Amino acid sequence: MAEKKKTTAKKTEAKKEIKHEAPAKQETKKQAPAPVGSTTKQEARIGVFICHCGTNIAGSMDIPAVQEYVKTIPNVAYVDNYKYMCSMPGQAVINKAITEQKLTGVVVAACSPRLHEPTFRTATKEGGLNPFRFEMANIREQNSWVHMHDQEGSTEKAKDAIRIAVAKAALLQDLYPKAVPVEHAAMVVGAGVAGMQAALDLANAGIKTYLIESDASIGGRMSQLDKTFPTLDCSQCILTPKMVDVGRAPNIELMTWSEVDAVEGYIGNFDVTIRKKARGVLSVAEAEAKGIVGGGCNGCGDCEVVCPVVKPNEFEVGMKPRKAIYINHPQVVPLLYTIDWNSCIKCGLCVTACGEKKAIELEQKDEFVKVKVGTAILATGFDIFPVENKTEWGYKRYENVITSLEFERLICASGPTGGHLVRPSDGETPKRVAFVLCAGSRDNTGNGKPYCSRFCCMYSLKHAHQIIEKIPGCVPYLFYMDIRSFGKMYEEFYYRIQDEGGKFIRGRVANILEDPVTKNLHVHADDTLLDRPVDLDVDLVVLAAAVQPKEDTNRTRKLFGVSCSMDGWLLEAHPKLNPCGTTTAGVFLAGVCQAPKDIPDTVASAEGAASAASIPIHMGEVELEPYFATCIEEKCAGCGMCVNLCPYSALALVEKEGRKVMQVTEAKCKGCGTCGGFCPGGAIWMNHFATPQIVAQIDAFLLGGEQ
Amino acid sequence: MSAPPEFPIPKREPGEWKPKIVGILCNWCSYAGADLAGGGRIQYPPDVRVIRVMCTGRIDALFVLKAFADGADGVLVSGCHFGDCHYLEGNFKAAKRMFMVKRLMKSIGLDDRRFRMTFVSASEGAKWGAVITDVVKTINELGPSPITEFNK
């Protein structure tokens, strides 16, 4: 459709000056006080550049008609169109027109400003104008793509959108971004494999890194796993070297049993308050600082032996006991015991057992530590979906229905059974094991998760391999919807399990019933390949439960101003081209907190996030968008309403020439405009979103154009 | 993402009334959500013209009233969900002001259904399509703004 439009032909005809009457313009011109950065009063000459975006835009609207109309808009001095405005030749068109037509402002009608505003600002700057004299009319995401079959409607909307943009562009001013120094330090929240990798990369790049972990030990979910697919590496064997490196790295300040409590500031200068939860146990360094020579916890475990309180161990998914003073497993980093205050009866036996080391403090309180960092990475990981909500599978009702994470602990040599897979009901070795894939994933019933949890297929294949390998004669039955073996050597691994004797049944499990005497389970499903119902008698059922964002994620993300998707995973700045960034400058995402990822993808995303987070730090300074509030002092009545409205405490009342006026601390102002939206006297000028500019946009739409 | 809401593309005679609706959107949630609707090719009626601000907190109640005074048939303000504001609490403050606008509209006899504040996040493209479809439907039912008629 777009072939018939020759894009280069139309340059000459747009040269003529256009005279106009503009009710909108006259009205707004009187009230534009232009207190800051204003240039000499010259007539606005706006260049409008319309992008075809191939057929993305041109396919849904009549661009020649739009161009003809734009020529009649007040203040428009030049109109052009091009097939791809963002291309180098497209940008050259803008450059050339700015000089030749003596433009004072540029409007590009193309995609979303959230996508290409930086590109065209640069082009505007290269043409010799201040980059903030650029305005974008969104005629793709919010027009041609959403009105694909309404050519008339989209053409009219594009005309209006450009008229609105021109009205604003005519009133735009020169603005200058403020450069701020970046603190030479970073923070990583969460010390699973993603957080550890990101922290190690940052530390190795010479950046002081605070690694914050809410649990007592680093390692995260990966440390709970037995083997990893498809290589069958022992998970702990490949993880513990990293854990030890993290513990040892001089640039990493490891804070376990700690949480982020408050975040203030902006890219380059985040002031983070960390809550160091009371652990009840002093490390060697902490003991030394308190003057206890040769004291502090050395991990001997004498306290654990005498502790009279027994609780389920969360690391072993409750299948192994621990004491009220405990370490979760032998490989914890740091090797420090922790007191579970909810269980501790403060009998003091552990204090006596600890003796001269004086490591245990039963009256310890939470401490708050403040650190300053330039950038932060969130790597908060995932939880297991509460699969008992899917009552048809009987988890927590039938003893022999377990989750995959419980399977991992049972099959792991360091787990509660020393690596012997047993039925929880009677301790017998199972001979027939059913695996239910997509247990809560890809579930549109409203009682599960609509997304694919992405690694369950592969670990279930691995589980099948493990039982074939460990238990002679044991048969794994995998109930699946689709086997998603998408990674390097994954499909080959799938074939291998087929060859080893894994039984694959394509069908969703409808329900599971328990034989009350034998505690065996009947798995009911529909085999959709053979088109017949299945009733399988098995000894053990393993549910490959879906994953969901960690419980605390919501609190943490709000501290850092990060949004989330509908399913709760943290929202990246762009799903394809900026998967590690967020809409908060200086905050990045690593690992599963963004979306389900297997270990290779998690590590890759962590390295990406670390690289992105190190850039501002190595640059040394960053430019902030100059959307600050400014006080128009002659209008300010000094009422102080704005001071209380500002969420960043950026505003204050000061004495000037015998009266009170508001003053803005630019470094604190983030440019939300909440003050400017309220000021009863209209005394606050929001750079780039000033009242006259917005009113001009409203007027241009409603009063300009064809009535 | 659910299937795009079906709506008939109205065939309008030249000179026939078309609703004029101003949409003022925050940059971080609703504008991004509207972009996402575009990426997902979710189809909705073309009657809303969008003005972008950084935060709904920026929106002066007078902007809304100015739009009505200029003859808008409807105004839509859309921002982040409560607790999700990029600037912590701008949407709370905007919501308070917008309630005031609604009360004011009622007291001057302007149907307050012509004005709406919605909360659409950056991941709710489908919701954006539904919101616009519903806003346009409401304004079509209400017909031209009495202020335009009065000014004639």
C-alpha cells in the first residue's frame, strides 16, 4: 500500500509561510510568563515531520491528507514526510530543515515518545536547536495500530494529534539537563544465584557492592536443588564456589538477615536504609568491635546441641527438624547461627554452651544502617505457588503427593533422607512415580497462573532421569500438556529420557484419589494422543508447581519505584530491548523477579543487569531530565500548600524581599508536578509541562481545527 | 491478553456530531499501557485525544474545567493504580482533586459521567482498550456537551 507514495517528492511545496488565525494561540500567549530559560520573543516556526513507519502508520491512515492539513495549522513553517523518520536519512531531513527553514521547534509524528523521543531529541540537537524544543505526536501506538480498520477515524485523530503537538512545540523553551555525580557504589537486593552473580560482576569491575539478603544465608533457591538440567551438574557443587567468592570478595559488603527499609534519592544518589534484623548471634568482626577478643560465632554448633526447641526446617521444606538457634544446611555463607525469635524461649542454655566466645545475645534489637549507592539491582527471586489451592490434586491432603521442591530435597544427598527417595506415608521406596507438569501454570481457571513457569518441564525430565538412575525398576510417568525443551541441549535431554524409559502421557490431570489403605494414588487424566481416559495407580505423585513472585516483592519494588506486570513479576523498561532496566533510572532487574527463568538465563540476566548498573558508575555522572518545578515569585503568595504536597521534600518557603516565597531544591525535585497541579495562584512553572503549554494543547484540540 | 473488544466502526455523515474527548495520561502507567495496547493491536474507537503529563498529580482541576469550557464532550484522566505511582503518591492527590471536579460538575448541572478518572497500569493494554471503548460509549449516549450548545 505504501509503495505508491514517493517520499522525496514533496519537499518544495511546503516552503510557503502560512498565515492563520488562532483563537488558542492568542489566549495562551498572554498567560505564558516564561520565567526561566526563555529566549527572545520570536515567532514560532515549527517543522512537522510525519513518519510512515513502513506500512505501520501509512497502512492505516491517509498521510498525504494529513500532510495537506498540517500545512494549515498555525505556526507550522515546514512539513515533510519520510518512510522511516528514525533512520539516518530521516534524521538528516530534520537536521537540514532546522537550518534551512530557521525552525524554532520540531514535531515528529511517529511512534510513542516513550520509544523514540531520545532519538529525535538528539536529531533536534544536531540540527542546532535545544533538544527540548522537540515534541512528539504519537500516531502509531495510540493511533494507526489501534484503529487499523478505521482509516477516516485514524486520519482525523492524527491531524488532531499533530495540531496538539504543534501547539505545545510553539511554547517550548530551551532547557538544560542537570549533571549529577554518581556514587561509586552499587546495591544488589537478593543473594540467590542472580544476586550473587550480579554482585560478583560489579565487585570485579571495581565497584563497592552491598549485597542484601533477607534470609540467613546466601544461595537462594538454587542451593535447595540437587542436580541441574541438562548437564546433571550437582547444584551445590557449582554454586558453593560462587557463594564462597561472594563471602570473600573485598568489594562486596554482604548483609544477610537484612532487608531494605527505605529508599530515597535518585540515580547516582540513592540513600538506602537497611534493616539488619536482630540475629541474636555476633559474627567474629562484630564481637571484635564490641571488644570481645577471640569471640564471635565460629559455627561450632555447640548452641544447637543444647537448644531444647525443635522446629521444622524451612530450607528442607519442613521435612527435617532444626532448633530455635540454627543454620539451615552445612554450606551456609556466612557460617553464622541465627535465632528464630518466634520459637526461642530464652532459656539461655545456648549462651552457656557458647561460653567464652560470647557470640549469643538474647536481647539483640534490629539495627538500621544507611548506605549511599549510585545504582541498584533487584534480584528478589520467586516462591512456589501454593499448589494446595488446586484441591483436585490433593496436595497437603494426601501424604504421598509432594511438590518438586520436596522431591529435590528428598533426592539430595544432603537432604532429610540422605538422598533416598521415599514415600512420606510409609518410608517405602516408590516404584511408580507420576509427575504432574503445569501444576498451576498455564492455568486459565483463575485458580492458577496463566503463564508458563518455564523450567518445570526440564526439571521434571531431570527428576525422571534421577529416579530411573537411582531406583532400579522404578517407572516415571509424566503427565504433560507440551514439553517445552527450548534451551541448548534441552531437546536432546528430552530424547534421552524417552530412551531411558520415561512414560509420557499427554493430558492434564483431572483429579487424584487416594487409596485409604495403601495410600497409593489414582491419577485420572485424559490421554489426548490416544483419545482415551487414563486411571493410573502410582506410589508417589510429584507436582511441578508453578512459581510466583516472592511474597515481599511488592514491598521492595514500591520502595524502589518499580512497577509490576499483571501477574506480579517486576516490569522491565522494555520487554525486548531493555529487559534488565526499569522505568526508575538507576534501578535494574536480575533473575526470576522479572519473569520465570532457568539458571542459565538467570545468570545471563544478572550479568546484563550488572553491566547496565555499572555504566552510570563508571561514567561518573548522569544527566537528569530538567523537568524541575520553578517558582514564579511575583505570583507566589507564600501559602505553602505546595510544600506539604511534595513527596520528596524538595520545596521550602524562604524569606525574599520581606515576604515568603517558595523555593525548589532542584536536585530533590523529580518533576512530577504535583505542586504545579495544585498551586492556587498558578505560581509554579513546571519545565516542559507548564500550565500554558498544557492549556495550549487542550485549546488546540478543542478550539483549533475544523469545527 | 484477551481478545480485542469488538465495536462497530461508526459510519458518520459529513457534519455529523463526533464526540470530542480529552484524555490526560500519566507517562509511566496509563500512557505506557496505551502504548502496550498499540503493540498488542487492541482495537478501540478513535475519539479520545491524548495529552501526556509526567504524573496525574500534575493535572490542575482547571485543566479539566478548561476542556469542558472549550466544549469537550468528555474528559478522561488516567494514571497509575494506588500505591503504584512512579512519584509515590501523585495519583492520590490527583484523585482528591478529581472528586472535587465531579462535585463541581454536579453542582453546575453538567453530567459528571462526562468526566472519569481511571487507573490503568503499564501492563494493562487490554484494559486500556476496554476503558476507552466504555468512555466513548458513555459520551455517545450522553450526546454533545450542553456547554457547546449554550455557546452557540
